Amino acid sequence: MPRKASKVKEPQLPELVHVRDPDYREVYATGALGVFDSPGGFHITFYSPNRKLETLGREGPQVVEVSHKVKIIVTPATLKHVLLWLTKSLEEYESKFGKLQEPILPTRTSIIGAHPPETMYG
């Protein structure tokens, strides 16, 4: 007599309850930079540039102060999850509101770049 296939019981996932941490805060940022500091941690710093008033209207090099708003450290697995989530979110946005233009990336990585300045972690 043939054996019945036993049903594999799926593990029960716990219910997630979202609450705001007492240190929760919202920030508005216009840019982000990041780097792996180890095989297990990717640092993402969100920032907004601020012009220093004393340089406005002057000829010559302008000084732009970049104000770091918040740094988040994630695992590589979380980073990949965020990438997939953001990609899907952008696709949904563009299907609803139209294609976004590719951002113009500055050539001076000392202002905005893929890697933070050397002094960031010191």
C-alpha cells in the first residue's frame, strides 16, 4: 500500500507590531553616501548641502557645507532587501507619474561621492 505524503508544516511567523522608538526622528535629505566598513556592516549617511552665506555672490570657489543628518548601519542582506524594495518602489512611481531623469552626478567626490570623507568615522 502506498504511503501518504506527509504535510510539511510551515513555520508560523510572529505578528509584527510597529511602534515608534522614543529616539525616532524624521529628517529631510537630498543625498546619501555609504561604504562597507566590514563584511557585515554597510554605513549609509543621509545629508543635505548648505551654502555658507559668506561665500554667496563672491567670485572664486564657493564653500558648500554638507550637513550629515543621520547614519544608518545595515547588514549586507538588509542592504539587498532595501535595494529590491527601492527598485520596485521606483518602478511603481514611474509607472504612475512618468519616467524620472537620470541624476547628474558631480565629478568632485569631495562634495558628493560614493565614499564618505576620511574624517567621517574619526
